[in-house]
Amino acid sequence: MTQDLRLAVAAELERARARTALLTDAVDDNDLVRQHSPLMSPLVWDLAHVGNQEELWLVRDVGGREPVRRDIDELYDAFKHPRGDRPALPLLGPAEARAYVGQVRDKALDVLDRVRLDDGPLVADGFAFGMIVQHEQQHDETMLATHQLRTGAPVLDAVPPPQARVELPEEVLVPGGAFTMGTDTEAWALDNERPAHTVEVPAFFIDAAPVTNARYAEFIAAGGYDDQRWWSERGWAHRQAAGLTAPQHWQRDGDGWACTKFGRTEKIVPDEPVVHVCFFEAEAFAAWAGRRLPTEAEWEKAARFDPATGRSRRFPWGDDAPEARHANLGQRHLSPAPAGAYPDGASPLGVHQLIGDVWEWTSSGFHPYPGFRVFPYEEYSQVFFGGDYRVLRGGSFGTDAAACRGTFRNWDHPIRRQIFSGFRCARDAGPELT
Ligand SMILES: [Fe+2]
């Protein structure tokens, strides 16, 4: 078991690094050090930051080894420098950053070979290694978002996502009652996903798939962006100040819309989930449609609750790790897939594409679960609780399976839309169905 775990951890570290290399080798040095948007770090910052976190946690903390580069800790501390300031820092150059992350990785693998994996909670079940794998994969998704903001000739390629295979109903009834939210058993779950606890959720309807481009275009055509009725007070103020008129990367194309994906502009695909909308846009669409966004608990119940057993599954399709047939994850495709493309990934209640495709905005702020305990450090989750964030669930086409599960929680500011964010709607079912 222990040897198997070591091999599995090493394979996950290797897989994350291959993706980091793909994202950073795809562009020249100028593109690596340039800032493509004030919202994003230069790619070369993400690269060395990934190595620095690996050094701090695996080499120094778990391994008890001497620092590789203590002098650069401050530069790559995300709390010390906002993204907009990072290009002006004396960062490692591309060649230096690559050498540094390679050096750290060699030491981390040596630590992995020697560490006792039953030696305390930080290394139990390989947790610290899993945390670092997830951290690198999360930065890879961030780097993918930077690629989407980059201008110039396309540099990334992937096969198109699968076609729709089934027709979906508009919405699905989730029966009222208690379910288990969060986890005590998921080995690499982060502190904010813990502990498992019971939540009472009244009956509600939820969309069988995320809201599509075609539906979203109807909202625009109906004047949704110009009608204050559909927007919250803050949402309307932001819509006005930011001049929002359509999702980010959309542009008029005759009577319809085109969008730019990773440097290629094409007509929008009507039945693909809309992506690059902020929370306020999602909220306005839902109001226009006579609906609302689901709460975080509703989303998780729709994704995990099995009415036959009363148990919460790891994933909508069951407890098995995601395979290509279940969900659009891991940057295999550079786009969400049409609604109905993943029947094998549906939940027991028949809700589709909860995992992968697009991060889904929920109406919930980011708060600790009852019984929350900081692990292993406050800066992972605790410092963000109660801030101006909304929780997003489910992962996107750019999220790796290692950083995605039914309990995984993401959070961001409600105005953000450079992330791969979409949504689905919900509505109350009324007491007769509870
Ligand atoms: Fe980070």
C-alpha cells in the first residue's frame, strides 16, 4: 500500500509538471515575462511560485531539508504582492525559473522516497504531496486563463469536445430532506471541504445542464443587460461601471455572436455552456428567467445525493475517479462540451455536467462548515472566509481531476470573469414536493 501510494503520488506530481511545461513551453520568453492582464501574474511568476510552494512544504517542512532558495520566498508569496505588482518584481527569468523548479522537484522526489507516510497528519495518505499536486494543477488552470487573455497567434491545440449524445429535460427535481455535505474520508480534501455534516435542504428544481450560449444570447436579445430590474443593486452598478454588454470574449458576428477561444475566433456553439460570465451576470440571467442561482448546499446535494441509499457519493456518477467518459476535465479540450455530451457522468437524479465544463456560480458566500479546523495553514482557507466572494462548484474543462471532486469548493470575487465560469439555475419546488 505504501509503495503504491508513493508511486501514485510520484505519477500525479509528474502529470502536473508535464502540464506546467506544456503551458510555459508553448510561448516564448517575452510572453512568459509579460503581463497579459492586470488580473493575472506573468506566467514566469506562476512557474517559480509553484516551485517555491513545493520547496516550502515538501522539501523544508516534510523533508526537513535545507532551503534551496530562501532568498526568493518573499517574491513568490502571493499574500505579499498583488498580481498587478508582480511584473515589477526582480523575478527569476525563464531559464532560472525552470532550473529552480527542476531542482526543487528532484529534492521533493527524494523526500517522497524516504518519508514515512504514516508520520503525522501532514503526510498521512500523502496529504502534503496531494496538496502540492492540487496547488500546481490550480496554477495550471490559472495559467490557462492567462493564455485565454493573451493576444497573438494561437499556441495551444486540443481536439474538440464530444458532441451531445442525449436530449436533456430542462430541469430536475431534487427531493427535500437531509443530506451529507462535505467529507471526512476524502484523503486529499482541503480543510474547507471538512468536516462531513448534515444539511437539511428543502425540495428544489435545478437545471439538468449549465445555461447554454443560446439561452444566454436570448437574455441579451431580450435587453437583459439594459434592464435594471434583473440586476441586484451592486450588480447593476458594476454592469454600468464596467460597461458589460455580453460575456467576456464575445463579439458581434452579423446577427449573432462569435467568441475568441485561445486566439481563435469562431461562431458561438449554441448548446455549449456559456463561460466567462461574472456572478452578477449569472444572477441577472436567473432573475430574467424567473429563477435563481442554487445555493452551495443545493449544488452539492444535486451532485452527490443518492436517493436509493441516502448516501453522498464522491462524484455524481459514483465513487470512481473521473475518466474521460465522465466529465470534461484536465484541458483535454479547450472548450466546454455541449449539454448532453456526458450521459455517463450524470448524477443519480439525472443532473448532467456538474463536474467539468464550467465552474458554476452559486449564491453562497464562502464560509467554514460547522466544526471547521484549520489544516495545515490559515492562509489556505480561513483568511478568505466571510470575504466578498461567491462559491463556485464543479470545476471547468481547465480543471484537473486531482483538483476536482463533489466536495471541492472554489471562491472568487463576484465581478470576476476571466476564470472559466458559467452557471445553472434553480427554483424552489414548493412545500407540496418537499
Ligand atoms: Fe498559489
